[in-house]
Amino acid sequence: MAKVRFHKLAAIGVLIGFAAWMGTGEFSSVGSAAAEAEKKPTAAEQPKAPTRTVAVITPPRVQHARAIRMSGQTEADKRAVLATRVGGIIAKLPVKQGQHVKAGDLVLMLDAEEKTAAVETARQLVAQRQAEADAQERLVKSGNSPKLQSDIVRSALAAARSQLEAAQAELARTEVKAPFDGVIDRVPVELGSSIMAGGEVATILSLDPIVGKGEISERDLSYVKIGDDAEVKLVNGDTAKGTVRYISRDASTSTRTFRIEIAVPNPEGSIPAGMTAEITVSAQPAEAVILPRSVVTLSSNGDLGIRAVDKDQKVSFHPIDLVDDTPSGLVLGGIPSDARIIVAGQDLVSEGDTVDAVDADAEMIKKLAGAPSGGLPQ
């Protein structure tokens, strides 16, 4: 009986003690007290992200002519559509398509028997009036004729000469001659056919020099001047050298571009007019560097440029000026002379990042550029 009472008393005591412990509220800090006991790390003790390693180069500066490319086509230096000034029957047609002619060569002649006769008649009349004038001059000098009569004879001679000139002019209208050296490109008439005044006789082209015509943008206009070297690459792969001979000073209202003409020597006439061509103008040389194409990247604002590392090992961004695109790489201007340009890892860092910059070796540069040995600066 005493044993039973002891267990009851013990249970009551444990219950009272548990109730007292709960009343203190200490149970809410179980586990948290131990965590608070552990010392929290300071900001300086937080683990740092590893510094990213990038490859850099300091390329040499070069003088490179700016290449300005544009689409265009070839055109004849001169082009003329020849026409008759009077109507008639075609009596002579000594030219054919593709024939080379010199300035003044006969291209077409109309039947002109009446006009030829009129010229001969006028010429005989001039000879007669000249003889009369000479005879009258002798009579006046000998005193056998008054001077007034001599004036009348001279007036008749002048009228005869005017008549001859008019007849010759009328005869000349029946002839069509080449206005310049060139090639006959088209002859739409046939010998013996009738033609009206103003009818087309032939088309003549002057192909030496041949002219490459294109449109240059507003941005590039300031880099080009008359006399600059240029290259015209035809659609068939042939290339020819020439010079800038004309730059329009009036922009197209629709494209805001300026017409430009390249004169290309073409003594054999091997380059025809009307061919599609790519025109490249070599402007004044500019200071630049040659870099692999993969180096170019975009800034956070979307600008095209390159990333470099400054003396504090921080990343900076430099917009570029594309001077030329060559098989060896991009020729870029606008880059500071002391810039250490990132050639590997530039897309994995941002402006202001601190990096570990190591010099890129020649093999890395060749691999990036895909260029042959010696193609890029080392």
C-alpha cells in the first residue's frame, strides 16, 4: 500500500515540476540558444567568388586605309542616241552593232541627190560671182567703171556664198556622224528603209574609261575625296582598279546617300556597261589595330566594341570604329593605345569587374581568329 502511494506521489511531483518549467517559457529557446551561441561570420569573413581569368593582348598600332564598300554597277562614260535631222531614204549605213568608230566617222547617210545638186549649183554660182568681182575690181582700178558698180558685184558674191553655205548645211543634215570615239551598241534601222526626221539611227557608247557608280552613306562621305584609289569587283569575280572622279553634293531624298563615280581604265572594252559590281574605296589611312573577329562584343547598352583591362585589373568597355574587314581579322579604330584588350573571356565579364589578366599566346590568337600563321599581331 505504501509502494502504491510512493508512485503516485512521484508522478504528482513530476507533473508539478513540468508545469513549472513550462511556465518559465524556456522551452521556446531550445536549439536557438545553441545557434546563437555560435559566432556569426562577419562580412569580411564571407567566402569570396573566385576572380575570373581572361586572356589579353596589347596589339601594335598600324596605319590602314579605311575601306568603304558599297553596291553599284558599271556604266558607259558616254552614251548617245544618234538621230536624223531630216527625213529620207537611207542610202549609206556603213556601221554595224559592235563596231568601233572614231569621232567624225560616218554612221548613216540619207539619199540626197537633189541636195547634192543644189550644192554643186551654188558652188558654180559662187565661182561665177567671184570672177565678176575680180573683173569689176580691175575696171575700177583702171578708171573704166565707177566704184559703186564694184559694191554691187561684191554684194552679189556674198549672196552666192550664203546660198552655197545653206545648200551645204542642208546636205550635211542628211549625214549622221559619230560624236566621239566609241562602240556602236545598237542599230535599229536597215539600209534602204525610210526614216522620219528625228528617227533613231544608232546608239554609241564610250567604254574607256568604264564608270563604276554607287551610293555612299552620310557617315562615310567625309572620309572620301576626288582622286582616292578604288576597286571595282564585278559579279563574275573580275576586279579592276580605278580612282574616284566624282562625288555628288546633293543627297538622295529617299536614301540620304550620295552618288559616287569611279573611273576605271578599259582600253580593250572588256568591261561592259550595266554589270553589277561591289565598289571599295580606299580612304585616307587611319591608326588602327588588327584583332580577331571573336573579340568584338556588346556592352550592357547594346553598343558594339571591345572589353579591355586597365592598370587596376578592372574591366572597361571601348566602342569601336570598323576601318576594314580583312582575311586576317578586323581592322579597328577608336581604341586607346595602352588598352590591354581581352581576347578570351570577354563575354563572361562586365564593366567594372576585377579580373586576373594573363597575356594570350600566339597559338591562342590564331585559334580565335582562324587566321593563317602571321595573319594577326602577336
